[in-house]
Amino acid sequence: MSLSEDAKILYEYHRLHQSLHEADLILVLGSHDLRVAEYAAELFNSGLAPLVIISGGMAHIGDLLETGWKKTEAEEFADVMKKAGVPADNIILETEAQNTGDNFALSKQLLDRNGFDFSTVIVVTKPYMERRAYATAKVKWLDKELFLASPQLDFEAYLDGSINQEALINIMVGDLQRIIEYPNKGFQIPQEIPIEIMEAYQRLIDSGYNKHLIRNQQ
């Protein structure tokens, strides 16, 4: 099996393909990919939720996910969403998060401080981040009904210049490692990982796609 085929196997495993329903709010997870903000704006403009919270700080410096932006991920995403027609009054910014766990924990704190009561959430992230975001949310927001969403792009379409294939594969391999390891740390719920996924994962590691792996487990 080719490296590209293995990469596609991981990419599709990371996507959940959930149906979306109306919700109390949209949580947008900041990242390097502004298409996530564009898609979140589409969902808001379609009337799926009345409120948006965007979470993301200056989270990645010197790694594969570095943005090079002068502003936080949340602020950059907010600019994109406002240009797409989302009113500023309907956007809350959480600008301190450094990781996925922070996205949920700090957003919840901010919503609580502002008196927002919610039970259903659309979480918008990158396609290859859906599964890990869901597993994290089920720990951090145990009592919430969650719908995961991402730009509707297959593997080839995702590689349009915003990220190169080598970086994407490295990140997907690292994210799968976190799906494997993090339940033992209480960071995520456990998830079934079919044997064909594990085999593709190991072949990619053996081929040198190990730059986003956690080296020192604590």
C-alpha cells in the first residue's frame, strides 16, 4: 500500500461525518487553517446557532502548526468570520488556549462567567481533527450534546496550499498517537481503532512520519 493510500486511511478515520442540527452555540477551534473560520461562518449564516465562541491563543511557535500570525488564532478567525457576515456582537473570543483541552475548558469558563447557559454545541475544526476534538469534548463537556463539523474536503482537496502533504501526514500520525495515549491520562474518552488504521499508522511511522509524535510520555 502506498504512503498516499495510508494517509487517506488516517484522514478518513479522523473525520466523523456527523449530521448537524440546530444548537445553542458554535464553538470554533482555532488553528492554522482559515477555511475552518469560513466554514463556521457558513454554518452561522445558515441559522444553525445564534452565538459563536472562537478559541485559540498564540499556541504554536516553532512547530508544524505554527501560523506566523501576529494575532491570536481566535482573533484571526474572528476577522474572517466578520468579513463573511457574522456580526461582531454574536462572537465571543477566547484568546488564551494552548491546546485542545484548553479550547473546551477555557471556553466553558468564559461562557459561565458571562452567564451563557447551553446544552447543544456545534464544534467546528479541521477535517483531520474531528475525532480527537470529539474525544476531548466528551471529557471536558460531558453533559453537552455535541455535533462535530469541518470543511467538507476530501484528502486531495484539503491539500490546496494551506498545508503541504508531509506536514499534514505528520500531524495526522501525531493526532492518532494522542487518540491512543490520551485516554490513559484522562484527556480523552477511549475510541475504537480498527486494525487497518493501526497498520496504516505504523507504516507511516516506519516511513519517517514521526515529527508530531509525543516523545516523552509523562
